[in-house]
Amino acid sequence: MNLFHVRRVNVVLDWDAEADSIKMYKRLRREVPSVEIHIVKLDGKDPSKLGFIHTHTLIRNSPEFDESDLLRYELQL
């Protein structure tokens, strides 16, 4: 698969894997700078507990994660 044709990537991990989501964001931003990256927050629950419909609603409505979000995360704001 050629990632250069992908326009959007959704990072959906369990609520306790926030640091891993940030690592994925940094790598994706470095490797494929043109891709739109969304880190989907799951309200402190696992996707399997939320269910298919609620999880996909969160994915569709998630804002794009960007450098300002990364800075807020790293400064713990």
C-alpha cells in the first residue's frame, strides 16, 4: 500500500494508550507530511465497550490533530 495516496488517518487506540497515539502522530507527520491525522478520543472507554456505531460517530466527528495540539500535549496544558 502506498501511503502517499491516503488522505486521512484515524488513530483509534484504547483510552490508556495516549502516549502511543502521540508517537504514531509524530511518525506519520514525519513520513507522510501531507496526510490529515485524527487522534480519536474515546471518552475513557475501549472501542469494544462503546460499540460500533458510537465509535464510528467519534471517528467521523474527530477534529484533525495538528502541531498546536501536539504542543499542548507536550506542555501538559
